[in-house]
Amino acid sequence: MKCLAVYENGINSRENKMDRTSVFPLKSLGIPLRVLAAVIGGWAFSWSFAAFGTASLAALGSEFHDAEAASMMLGVLIFAGVVMWVFAARSQLRVWAVLLGGSLLFNLIALQLQRMILS
């Protein structure tokens, strides 16, 4: 009887489902967008962090290859953390904003540090 009442209220009706997807068109793309954010955004964020870490450690006087190895190892851990966070976060907009903004910020700082080291 409970199933019949649910169907009569329109919860399982085709019209109600179409209304919800037309109002929120990105809801149906939720998982693919999160996978894209985890793979592409996570890679960009961790690569940018590795570039920032390498430039920072080199600017502080560390050997370049030591700084690069340490930054890359930490970048792999950051990538794993970002992948988990992407699927745990409530807002996809926040996920994309943090990943793109963080990548841009780390790249700009790394670029300035590299220019400072080379000049």
C-alpha cells in the first residue's frame, strides 16, 4: 500500500522526474563532473603545488633535484587527498573554484620565484 501512495503522490512519476532534471540540469552530470574534477583538476592542483614547492625549496637554498623529488612526492599525496575531497565536498562549484584558483595561485607564485632565482 505504501508503494501505491508514493506513486499516487507523483514521486515516481515520469513528469516529476523530468521537472527536477530541467530545473537542475547539472544534477545528472554530478558524478562525471566530479570524476573530471578529481582527475584533471587534481592533476593541475598537485602539479602546480609541486612547481611551487620546487621553486620555494630551491629559493631557500636546497639542491634543485632534492627539492624536485620532495615536491613531487608530496604532490602525489596531495593528489590523493584532492581526489578524496572532490567526492566528499558538497558543492561542485566550490571544488572547481578551489582547484582552479589554487592551481592558478601556485603557478603564479612559482613563476615569480623562478624569475627571482634566475635573475
